[in-house]
Amino acid sequence: MSSVITFFFAPSFLLLIHYFEFRKIVLLFVGISLIFLIYAFVKNKKLEDFVVLGIYLVLLSLAYVFVSIETVKFIPVFTSMAFFSLFAEAALHKKELIYRLTQKFYKKELSQKETEYLKKGDAYWALSILTYMLVQVALVFYASDAIWAIYSSIGWYVYFVVILGLQIIYGKVYALKVYS
């Protein structure tokens, strides 16, 4: 659910503020977020959905009060912060989040080497998300609205594929040999 919102949020927000009053657009997105929040509550969705929707609601409310596009631009930054916190906490407490996610989506049996490699992947993802978040912060202050919107919507998916590809390549070429 939250991925749908994040994908369409930035470009649609920028498009709409060219045609309508800023506060009306903010109220529209607050309403959409509330609808998604109610849906998430009724469907007993994951905590992630509630955190992301909460970020949207709080920052959109602040943007409404202060009539601030910069506050709106920080929504993806705070969303990234939430995911960074999730992976950093998993890495610090050895929760093996990447390993568990891999087991959920990758149905083939993993070798012992692959399992050991994936169990140590949380720190890599925490650092990758931190890097992504720092670029987002820079774009809020130094990039045009269009570049911010592209990076905040489809940029994450491109970045995710590249980072995942690098993790897989590194694992196949080097790391699995270390665990042999």
C-alpha cells in the first residue's frame, strides 16, 4: 500500500500545484492518506504501512499550516529514515531481516554459504538506504522540483534494483567464496 503512495505522490503533487491552490492539494493528499490509513486499519496491514501513512499525515499537516513545499519535499526523506531505522536496528540486533525477506520471496533452497551471506546483509541495506536518504536531502535543497519528483518516485525503484544487483554480484563473485 505504501509503495503505491510513494510512487505517485511527488509527481502528482507537483502537477496539481500548477493548477490548484497549494492548501487544497495538501488537503486532498491528507484525505487520500486518511483513506489509506482506514483501509490499512480495517485490513490489519503491517506496521510499515501505518508508519509511512503517519509520516505523510504529520508532514502534510505541517505543510498546510506553514504553506511550505519544502515540508512536502521532506516526506520521502522521513519515509527513507523510517526504513533506514528498520534496517539499522536489524543490523545492530542481528535480526537477519534480509535473510527473512529473501526466504519469503525466493522459494529455492539456499545453500549454507548463501544463508550466512544473507544473514549479514542488513548493514549493507542500512548504509544503502542512508546514502539514498542523504541524496534526497540534497535534492530537497539544491535540485529543481522536477528532479526531486523523479528521484522521489521512480528513483527509489531504480536505486533499489541497482543496489540489489550489486549485492547479488558481490555475493556471487566474492562473498560466497569467503564463506566456503
